[in-house]
Amino acid sequence: MKLVTYRLADFEGSETIALGALRHDRVVRLDVSTKHDHHGLGSIEEYLSGLPGTQQRARTIASDTSDPGVALDEVHLYPPVAHPRTVLVCRSTDDGIVTEPLNHPTITGPGDTIRVSAPGAVRFGLRPQLGLVTPREMRLPLEHIEPAAYVLFNEVHVHDIESGADSVVIGLGPYLVTPDEITDPRALDVRVTFDGREPWHGTTAYPYSPAEILFELQRRFQFEPGTLIGMGPIPGSFGVDGAEWLEQGETFTVAINGLGELTQHLDSR
């Protein structure tokens, strides 16, 4: 199942944001069903806190074809987890998994423009990765541990050349994808396309599985539902944010097989 946080694109002034599930290329709103129990489906935060029951209720509503839903291209998508409880980024080393918390990163979503105010020249770098979203609790032993969902996770590193200051913007989306839809999370094709240059290709061939990372991290942290974990840059992707800095005004798209595409635009003022 693929979950989205959205509003109808026609209502630009509307503050009503809903949680929906994809049925093919249509979005079914989950919190307005008159035929099925929709308790805990008012937001992604409620959904994650109510697992596993909320997933079962969402599947029931999404599979009811009496609700036609609305076309995906008619809605405005928001980051699927706009307010994560905590954001952690992993790095694999010879000594094991190193985890770096990101303090108050800016969270962005599909179609967003990343705007940065800086007095000097700014360079942008990308670190695409597989993202994990945690449930309320995880089952032991190791072989039964899984995330609540996978998500396309992209770190945009912003470097101010004059001051040397660095900041991070996180791009998420377009969907949260439940684990049953991803057969092998370490064998997903990754593609990054840019304006006027050759695309970059890779795979999510991490040395550690999502279960191993979650098992290790839950020994160090008390997870709350909605914790966001980046598994680390896609192996071999440091060239994306190393020698090939992106330029102001450039548009890029990160695509991970099964998780969708995230297109964003870079701007600095």
C-alpha cells in the first residue's frame, strides 16, 4: 500500500490536508468513509501511532471500489512525513553503523523549491538514500523486525562558500510504501536526473539490511512512531554531492524503484 498526504490542487487556499491511499493512479481519502471504520486515519501521525490496526483499516477502505477517489494528478502532495519525531542518518563503517541525528532539518516534498538565503555563493549537493519510518513498536527477534514504511529520502546539503556554514534540507516522497510492496529493499534501482547533464544510476545495495539497522538502533534509542531514518547515501553516490555540485536554478529528480519519483528545484537568494 502507498500512502500520501495531500490536498486537492484546485483549492489553493484550503488548509484541509488529508491522508490517502493509492488505488492504481487514484487517491482514496481514508478519514471520510461512511461504510468502514476510519479511526486513526486522520493523519499520518495517527496512522503510525495506531499500527497495526490502522493499516488494516486503511487497506479495507482503499480496496472498496465504491469510492472512486480522485486522480493523483489532481491533488497537491505534501511530504509524507512532514513532522518526523526524530531524523537520524546512518553511515556504514568498518566498525559498524554510525548514526548522526539531524537537528531540526527543513522537510520538503514533491515539487517543492528549495530556497536558501545566504549572503555569498551557495553550493548544493545530493545524498539520495532509502528511508525508513518507524512504527509504535518493533517485534523481536531480528527476522521479524521491519519498518512501518519505506520512503524515498534525499539529503540536500547546502554549503555557504563565504561563511563555510552547512545546512541540510530533507526531501521526502512522494509516498510512504508498506514493506509488503518491497520484495528486496537492498536491490532497488536508483536514478538521479539533472538539467543538462548525464543521469546518475545506482542501487540500494547497502551492507546492512533495514532490519539490522533497526535492531541496532533500537538498542540505543527509544523510538517514537514517526521516527525517520535515512539508511545512508546510496552506495557509490558520493559523486553526486562531491565533484558535481548542483547549481542555483537547477531542477533534479530522484527516482527509486517502487518508491516513486521526487522532483525538486534549487534556488538561493
